[in-house]
Amino acid sequence: MFRALLSLTLLFTSLVSATERPNLILIIADDVSWDDLGCYGNSAARTPNLDKLAAQGRRFDEAYLTASSCSPSRSSVITGRYPHNNGRASELHQPIAAHLPWFPRLLKDAGYYTALVGKHHMTSDKPAEGEKPQPPPFDLVEAGNEPGNKGGHATWVKTLQERPKDKPIFGWFASLDAHRDWDADKDWKEDLYGPKHDPAKVVVPPFLNDDAETRQDLASYYNEITRLDYFVGQVVAELEKQGALDNTLLLMMADNGRAFPRAKTRLHDSGMKTPFIAQWPAGIGQPGTPSQSLVSAIDVAPTMLGLAQVPVPPSMQGVSFAPVLTKPEAIVRQHAFSEHNWHDYAAHGRAVRSEGFLLIRNNRPQEPWQGPADSVRSPSYLQLRQARDAGQLTPAQVDVFLAPRPKEELYRTAADPNQLSNLADDPDYASVKARLANLLDQWTEQTGDSAPADVSKDMFDRETGESLYKRRDTSYRGTPAGWDREAAKINVPGPR
């Protein structure tokens, strides 16, 4: 049935001129938290171009990832599926199930020129016996680096200039900013990006220690964001020069939160909430009006396909947020679900966001959620360790090292944006907790999720971030979530 619909669509789209279907540019930041952009209220981070996109388009204030982990998050975006429904790709550095279509390939089949420039970090598993591999999803794949710029965005403009002009373009423009180690500091160009950020002016989250080393760490992180912002501005300028900006949807998001303690890999907003900014002069109603509508990362794929007039395959579990582009108050989903699976360390956590609440369920409560290995090796984490050993941690900072952790956490996100006040045992919120727990149970059952006993083990030391295994030794790998229930073959989306 889907193939028949696709054939009809291809016939239709061949009759439609390239200018009538929008260009689609997805800009993905690497390890950037939602509240580290100017347009989201950070007065210290310089992001003039992204701020302008938000002012002229739509800023989404309730957009959430399905995983705060690099490759699982990106794999989820490209398939429109929850991580555990992507097969082994629910864990870092693992491939997507071979039978699942990637939405850029469907755009390519429908006449789009497709380009991935920058960080890739996605692979496909080997096809089963008798199963054909998926056709290539991209016409162009390149790292996007040049001498003096290894941020993955050096050739974004070149890609736009050299694209075939008789086709609409889909660009997966994936920056390496702001991933550790801080490359921008070494290749800083003040004439392009302005002065480096002043450590004295950065915003120190309550989970971090306020000291010189941490402030410098944050300033270097801000520099990466500002460099990314510059190249976003260059993309906008080139599209405007080509006369293509009016009919181009530019969508900016991140793959996960900042690589600092209590952010990246966390199910809390500091890890899972993403900046989400759309600009499309010809397609956004009430430009400049932000939206409080709930959006999930799995909604990107069906939205892009729908705007390109391409049928959405049954494998995709997301829902189009195109109505929110027209009306900021439109509601496309009531619930958003997220996962925390293996990323350097053993983990299995689940979360649901609904009606202004966040419920977290931790199936590995005996271990701390200290963050990924690159964060553990950071100056910021070292400063927290020293404060811990001196008995000087604040309650917010204690959470970085807390073990065992609560099995359940409940927060009112608007009133508690840093999620510091756990309401899970508060009798006044017992009915809220029960309702959200029921939603999480439904989602777990309907999507084929599971918590295997032999989850992947720690690959790194939790105190130092040093590897516990030799290179290419993967004996720490266990059973991925949902593997025992063949979740990769389940298309049911669960509650939405």
C-alpha cells in the first residue's frame, strides 16, 4: 500500500515545479542545551543569527528529544522512531535496523537533492538474509571541514551554491559545535565571530561549581555556540542571495544537552529539552510568536515529508507539527516520551512529559547519573569532585553523584525548570504521578520497550572517565532495550 502511495506521489511531484515545494534545511547543533541561546533567555551567550530566526519565525518552548545521547538521538530524528524501536541504535555508536527507511531517502526518491554536511554518526545494520539494503539517503555526504575550521559547517554555503537549482534541496547540516574538546578556541577568528566570551559573564547552572576553571569551561562552550551561530547566518545570507529564502524551511535543533555534569544523557530538561527554531517566510503564520505546543524529535521526519508532499511510511511513530507553523497555539500531541540507554555507562531510564509535568522512572537506580565520559573528564566535573571531597556541595550539585538514585522523580517543569524539587512522594501529586505512570506503562507495552537484565556495562571509569576496555573490545555490550520483544518491527507509536 505504501509503495503504491509513493508511486502516485512521485508522479504528482514530477509535475510540480521545484519552487512550489519548500527547500528543507535541518541544522543540528552538537551538545547544546536549550537555555544556552540568547533567544531562550541566556543574556551571556551571543547568538544573534539564531535570535533573528526566532524573531522572524517560530521559537518552540516545549520541544524534547527522545534521547540525550548523540547517535541514538540523531537516529531517532532520521527514522521518526523511538530509540528502542530502532534496534541496536538505542545505544551509542550502534546501527539502525536495516529495514527502517530514513526520511532523507524518501525525499531523494521524490526528487529532492539531499546532502549531509558535517557530523554523520548514523549507520545501518546489516540486512537480514533475503532483505535488500536501503538505497543511499543522500546525494552528497561530506565532513564539512576546511583548514582552520573543523566544526563541520565550513562547506554549508558551498553546498548551497553548488546544488542543482532545478531541484529543491534537503540539507542535513550537522555542526560539531559544541562538542568537547573545544575546537573553536584554537581556530577562533575574531573578525568573523567577535571577541571570545568573558568567563566572568557566563551563566553558571546550579549543578556546577562557580569557580574560575568552570567559568572558563563554559566560556569555551559558548564560543562554540557563537561560531555555529555565525555559519547559520551565512546559510541564511546565501539563501537570500539566491532568492530562495522565502520558500525555505530552516529548522534548528540540538542532539542533546551540553556536555557538562547533569546535562548530556540526563532525562531532565538540562539534557532532553532542545532549542527548536523554525524560519520559513512563506509558511509560518504569526512570525515571531513563540509556541508552547509540545513537540518531540520523532515529529521532524513526518513534518518534513508532509511539507514535501511525500507519504509518511507506517514505520514512523511521530506526528507532523506543521499545524504549529501556521498557528502557534495548535496542539499536535499531548505527551512526549524519552529514553536513557547506554552511553558510556550502564543505564536504563524512561520519562514522560505531559500537562506541564515530568515523570522519570529509573530502572538502574543503584548507579549515579554523573554524565558521559567526556563530561567526567572535564574541568567542571573535576571541580565538583574536589568540592564533594571537601564536603562543600550544594543540594543541586549533590545530585550529580547521588547513588542510589530515586526510582521515580516527578516535577512541575514550569515552576521548577531545573528539576530540583522531587514531588514523587508528595501526596498532593499522587493522582498526577499515577496518571503519568499509567501513560509510561502504556507506552512501554505498546512500543515493545523492555529493561533487559544484561544491559551494557560501564565502558569508562565513573570517577575519571578513563576507558576500562582496550580499543575494539566490545565485551561490555549487553542486550539493547526492546531487543527481546523485537521492538524494531513494532510501528505502534503509543500515547501521543
